Amino acid sequence: MTAFAYCLVVLIWSTTALGISWCVEGFGFFPAVALRMLLTFPFAWGACRLLRVELPHNRAALWTYIAGGLNLFGAMMLTYLGAQSVSSGLIAVLYGTGPLLTGLFSVLWLRQRLTLHHWAGLCLALTGLIVIHRHALLGHAAAAGALIVLAGATLQAAGSVWIKRLDAAVPPLALTLGSLYVALPLYGVSWWLGGWNLPAAVPPYALLALVYMAIFATLVAFSLYGLLLQRLQPVSVALIQLITPVTSLLLGRYLNHEVVTPAIWLGTALIVAGLLVYQWRNGRGNKQG
């Protein structure tokens, strides 16, 4: 089950950056992210009722919902804000820093020790991302947007480690619904204070992207993400953020006939090598999931 959940999250997150870009183009950054969360809520509530998943109400569980809700509000809003001036490829690159950020927070909060092999694997993988997207990183003029997206990635990394530290054993669907209970009022107040308006006309692709993001990228992926956080170390979960930029490129190559250059293949090889180095030492020292 853990391996299946991991692969499904990789598949969904491979299309998330493009979905965010399409939603922002069609709705504007704030309505896009707020509507995504609002649309997810009835699906999450219905799934919990159908599967008879109860929301724990102990102290640790309540703090877990707060951590997840702040993640859905802060990290997602920053990401959508930055997506106005940052390409979907660069969003994936910036979120690829998640393993290093998560490793840092894990060292600070969980007292987790990362060996030289862990850091070597992470650095190899990040080097691969830089090779793949070096033109975007060097030629992109919207530095402010990139920094905003990076701030969102940092908040997401901090939230994942916070949830792991609380260790409340909240069921994944309950974590999603509980987090939405926290996030939706924050979005509602922000919408009221900001006076946002919906566009007069929305392209069909933006509507489809919104539905996809609400059901799969939020409900399904976030629930499975919570499951992975319970069963794996946060840094291992964050490695998904190194894989998904590559899978996004490969899906574009085979489904959208996009050109894959030698630099992309070199970067892919570096990422795979980094993952192997990291997981080899991690597998010997810590058998999990």
C-alpha cells in the first residue's frame, strides 16, 4: 500500500504545476486557490462519511489539523501568487528544494541525523534539477515570483515535519478534512478582505484544471501524502519533489510530443543516481514502509 501511494502521489504531483498555471490563468491567483479548497471540501466530507472515517479530537490531532490547515492556506496561496509570473517548470524546480528544506527542519525539530551519504544523494538530485532547468533558472526575470514560490515550498516542508513531530496517527482522509476545516475560514476572511471577484468568462481548460486540482491534487494526493508522512521519514517523502519535475517532462514528451534534450537526459540520470545513493544508505540504516 505504501509503494502504491508513493507512486500515485508522484503521478498526481507530476501534473500539479501545470494545473496551477492553468487555474491562475483562468481565475486569477486567489480565486483559483480558494475555489480549489472550497470544491475539495464536499468531496473530502463525503469520502469520510462513506468510509466512516472519524476525526480524532485529542490535543495532538487538533494541532495536526492546524498544521495541515496552515499548510493548505499559506503554502498554497504563496505558490499560486508566485505562479502569476513563474512558469510551471520553474515551480517544479523550486519545489524540488523540498528535500533539503525538509532535511533541515528534520534536523532542527526531529533531531534526525542525516549522514554524508544522505546529503550526497540530495545534492546529486538537486544538481540534476539545475541541469534540466538551467535556462529557466538563468533566464527568468521574475525573481520576486520565484522567491514567493520558494517561500511556499519552505512552508510546506515545515508543515510536513510539524505533522510528523506531532505523530497524532490521524487517518489521512481525516487529516485532509480537518485541515480544510482550518484553511477554509482563512480563505473566506481573506476573500472578504481582498474583495476578489470571479472573472466574467473562464476558459474550459481552466475549469477542468480546477476540478482536477480539487479532487486529485488536494483530496487524493494530500490524503496519501498524510499516509506517507505517517509511514516514512519526512525527507523520504520529500524526495517525491525531486522525482516529479522529471516525470512531468517525460509525460510532456510522450503525451504532448515535447522535445527532450540531452541536458534533460543528463539531469534525469543525476536525479536517479542521487535517489539511489540516498535510498541505499537509508535502506541499510532504517528499514521502513
